[in-house]
Amino acid sequence: ALEAWLGLSREEADKFNAYFEGLPKRRDLNQELVNAVSAGLPEDRLAAKNGNTRLVLGIESIQFNESTRSYSHLLTLKAKAHMEWPQDQKQPNSTIREYLCYTDYRNINELLADNGAGLDEVINLCIQQLARQVSVALRFD
């Protein structure tokens, strides 16, 4: 059971499940990542100015792990970026990269309070951190 695996009570597991089951209805994490990356790029790197590179971004996974030392948990978000350049060639160069964000360990009650406001906060922080990682890679490619 989820509660035993993560060291959660039945009530905590139910709140956790409800949060993640409803997440796709409340938020589009892939679009949030795309928007955050776009906001962090210089104007000349955006598609409207330079349509020579194609970038496909997405959140690949969200993992939730319990600390072995304390009653706290961390969230890991993994994003994948597929980049192709230049688009005007018959066979463009391409690369696929993975980016990771690890949150700080947090108490489960803090993460689940206020209908998961703490989870929203750590996901927001990870989206921004992942966007910075992708933006840095795009600036030097």
C-alpha cells in the first residue's frame, strides 16, 4: 500500500493521491515548463525570430521519496528536452537531454496542508529550476 511504502498514514496517502489525481485538471506542467523556458531566453533565441531550431519539452516523471532519517519527503521532477537544429537541412542534428530537480526534504504535513499548497510550491520551484537548466543549455548549443 502507498502509505506503507512512503511511510504515510491512510489519511496522508488519500490526500497525496487526491492531489496527484487532480493535478492534470488543475495544471499543465508541460506548458508551464515551456512558458518558463521561453521567459528565460533572449529574444533572438525564440522561434518567432529564429525558426532554425526545434525544441520539444516535457515533464517525464515526478517521484516522491521518503527520507530514511526523518519523517520528511522530497519530490524529484525529471524533464526531457529534444532539440533539433538546423531545421533547414535534410537531416538536422538532434540531441535528447534530461534535466532533474530535487526539492529539499519537507514534512509531509507541510506539503499536504491547504489542499497541497506545499506540493504546488515545490513543483513551482522545480519548474523554474528545470527552465533555468534548459535555458543555459540552449544558450550554449
